[in-house]
Amino acid sequence: MKKVAHFLSYPFSILFYLLFGLNLVIFHAIQWICFNIFGYQAHKKSVDYLNLGILVCLKVLGTTFQFKVPKILPKDVPLIIVSNHQSLWDIPPIIWFLRKFHPKFISKKELGKGIPSVSYNLRHGGSVLIDRKNAKQAISQMISFSEYLNEHNRSGVIFPEGTRSRTGTPKKFHRKGLQTLFTNLPEAYVLPITINNSWKLQRYGMFPMPIGVKIKFELHPVIKVSEYKIEELINEVETIITSKIITE
């Protein structure tokens, strides 16, 4: 059965990438129009539906998503979303299912160019692009990002492992980014998220894409930053997230 599924993954992967590429190209044009003519809200809406389109493309592969948003999440305050990171496909569900909270991402600067739709959104949608080889620049950008989140009461997404776990096994959290956000956003709330099985979509690299992967996002109770000392909060968030990671 596994051999049959692996064989089928090749034609389904080709179909997926055709649809995925078309989605990126179409929404690149839509984003440009929305941003330059209608402004932030229209652009943000276009990004929401871009990511819904990506989820639909992934469903062609039989991918399923379990993503239950808590009924009660704080409003009118910044939200710091902290998650483990298993694949490129972690991002679209966060953008779509948490769209009410305007999630913005901390991303490496290399992603700011060359990828239709994705790079445009990272440059113009409120996310921050950092140079991981320039610590001073990165911290400065993070502080500005914190000010942006605080001013607009939006959410910032950070993957503190720094790079994707290719086997699902969690990597040690890097602390500098979390320290900067927590220091500059004392009134914010932290939303820890544990992601499971996303790594399986890239177990063979970018091709083929396995079929029938079941991805689970577990959203934990929020924590107010000001109620903890920063190092204690980082320890607590890391423990919460990694304790629910399932490795196979």
C-alpha cells in the first residue's frame, strides 16, 4: 500500500505544483492591484485568499489540516505567535485560520525576492525581513517590528528554532528574537502553537509530495508577557510547545 501511495504521489505532485504555481502568479497580480490602488485592508484580504488557495492545492494531495482556534483570544492587544517549524507548509494555515489577527512573519531577507506572491507579501504586508548574518541589523528590525505590532495591535509569528526540523524532532529555541519581542511588547499575549506531521510533506524534499498527510496544529492557552520574567517565559513557552510534538 505504501508503494502504491508513493507511486501515486508523482502524478499528484505534478498537478499540485501546476495549481500552486498558477495560484502564486494570479495572486501576485491581485496583491499588486490591491496594495497600490486599494490599500492595506484589500491587500491583506488578497493574502488571506492566496493562502486559502494554497490549502486547496494541498488538498489535491489528500492533505488534511486540524486547526482549532480557541473561542476566546485577546482582542485589541498585540499577539506573539510562537511555534515549532517543520516545513514551508506551516505558514498558509496560520495565515488563513488566524486571519482575524493579521499574522505577520519574521523571515530571512532572502525570501524577500524571487518568489511570486510570497516575496511581495513579505515586503509589503507588514512582515519583517532580517539578515541572520547581521545581528545588529536583525535586532534593530525586530524592535521596529515590535513597535509596528504594538501600534496596530497585530500578531507577529516567530519560529524560534531558526530553521525547519526535517524529521519533526524539535530543535533548541534561539532566544534572542523572543527576548527582543517580549522586552518590547510587555502588554502582549503569547500564543504557543505545536505543529505535528507538517515535515512529512517534505520528507522527499520538494518532489514528490506525499499524499494523505494529516497535519495537526495544537493551539495552547495564551500567556500574558508581563506576568513572567522573560527567561522564565521563554522556558515555559518552549516546554509547552515541544511537549506536544509527536516524533515517529
